[in-house]
Amino acid sequence: MTNQTFNRLINNEIFTRLTWLRFIGFEFWMVGFTPFFIGYVVSSKELYSFDLFYGFLIIAILTSSTFVLNHICDIELDKKNPRKEFSLLVRGSVSLKTSWILFWILQLSCIILSLRFNLEFLYCILGLTAISFAYNMEPFRFKSRPGLDLVSNGLSLGLLIPLAAWSIDQPLLEFPKLFFLSTICYLLALYCPTMAIDVEFDKSFGIQTFATKFGAEFTMKLSWFFTICGVSILLISGYFEIYPWNFNLLIWTGWLLIIEIFVHYFYLPITPNPTYNVVAKGSIILATFEAAATFIFLIIFLS
């Protein structure tokens, strides 16, 4: 075997593994880990523990099952979308039957693993599962219903995931609702641009989303508005010392919240034609800045 042939085999092997990771949404696991981490730390007042990492495993499996279901339900549209060429279904590397088997293995594993915690945690996971079905599958297909696509993502990522983490150590009724309302706002601010970049493709195939109905520019404006709302809620919580915020946290980290608004404005600009590269780069920069600010908040909160 020549070096060139060997290198080609290695490259093909790496590419295959990467496509599998993308197929199960590996790059989006962190989107679920972040609200779960926040909910757990605020609840347990611990920065790390076995329960936290066990919860991460459940969220990773649940996220993967959701992405596999998304590939299954969107197979015909994905075949026409150049950005979905990585899909194993589009490439013909796996069959629909195999994908369904993988989905159910992931989904049932997630539910079984959740039994380690209490019933409240399991209810949250079942709620996330229900939203996943309603978001992707007919006759509900919330992802194609303007407004419901936003609500689905806000409830799942911004409410049920941190609520599940909170329920591990604390009663559900004591959940700090105002604090996690800001989490919903932040997550929706990051979700809106992902709809805006697909407006032309979605319109060409008659797909209805919030962005196709109200336009890419308005969707980008709404994204910035959600960030302003999230910041405002946290500033108000700090000023009035609404748990888990207090005035000391406001003094030390409040200035970071103001900067977030400007970071969003400059790196996710309001434009009628947002490009994939701009949105991808801007979302990473904004999410990284917000994650750093949140981590600083949690460290001070625990001290």
C-alpha cells in the first residue's frame, strides 16, 4: 500500500466519523449543556459533581435523538439543500430503517437513564421528547408553523432543560422563573439568525417559518431585541435582588451584560440578507462571550 493510498484511507475514515458526529448533532450538545449547567449550579450550589456529568450524558443522548429525528423527517428537503450534504441519509450511508432504529435506541436510553433521578426530572425529559416530536413530525410540525417554531425552542432549551437540572436538588415550585425567563430570551436570540439565513431556500420550497413570514431583517431585529430583553431582566433582578441575583452580583457582572448588547449588534448585524458565514461567526462570538459572562456570574454566586 502506497503512502498516498494510506493517507486517502485515513482521510476517508476521519471524514466518516465527522459525518456521524454531525448526524447526531455533536456540535449542538453544548447548546443543551449550557442551560443545564446553569440550572444545576444555581440549584445545587456546586460547580461540578457526578450528577452534573450524568445529566450531561442524558442531554447529549436526547439532543442526538432529536437530530436523528430531524434528519428523518426532513430527508426530502435535505436532499435539495447544499448545506445538508453531510447528512448520512442524504449521502445514502444509512437507511431510513436504520435511522429509526438509532433514534429509538437513543430515545429509550435517555428515558431509562433519567430514572436515576426523581419523577420531576423524568417529566421534564418526557416534555422535551414531546416537543421534539411536535416540532418535527406531522400533523404538528411546529418547525413549519411561524411562532410555534420560536415557542418550541424557547420552552425546550430555555425552560425544560434548566428546569430538569434544577429538579435534581430542588422542588420544581421554587424554580427561579424570572432568572430563566432571561435564559429563554438569550437562546431565542441565538436561534432567530439560524432561521434568517434559510429564508430564500425555505421560500423556494414553500416552507413556512417565522423568518419567511416576517422577513430575514425583522428576524434579525427580533434576535437583538431578545438579547436586550434578557439583559434587562437580569439587571432588574440584580437591582431588586431577585434570586439568584443580588446587588453585589449586579455590581461585579452587570457591566458585562451591557457589553453583550453591543457584541450582538456588531457581530450579528441587522440585515435583510444575512449570510451563513456571518451568522455562524457572530453566533460563536456572542455565545462565547455570554458563556464567559455566565461562568463569572456563577463563580461569584458560589463564593
